[in-house]
Amino acid sequence: MNIYTKLLIGIISITGLLLAQGVGFPDAPSQAPIGGLELLIGAGGAMAWKKLRRNNK
């Protein structure tokens, strides 16, 4: 048996055990606004533009 066959058998057996135990998935997290994200994106874009401009010279 090669490694792919062993890996496939292992994944199938672990999946079968998890489903047999009734493992549930958690609920979706509550969403919260992220303040200042636009400023962070703008600052990152400005830094990248400056670096590209400096490297082209």
C-alpha cells in the first residue's frame, strides 16, 4: 500500500468516527464592525505605492 492509500483510509475512518459521535458545528459568530479598516487599507496602499515607485527609479 502506498502513502495515498493509507491517507485515504485514515481520513475515511476518522470521518466515520466523528460522524458517529454526533459532533456538531458551532453557530456563526456575531458580527461586529471593524473601525478604521478603511484607513488601514489606505495606509497599506500608500506604502506599497511608495515602495513600487522607489524600486522603479
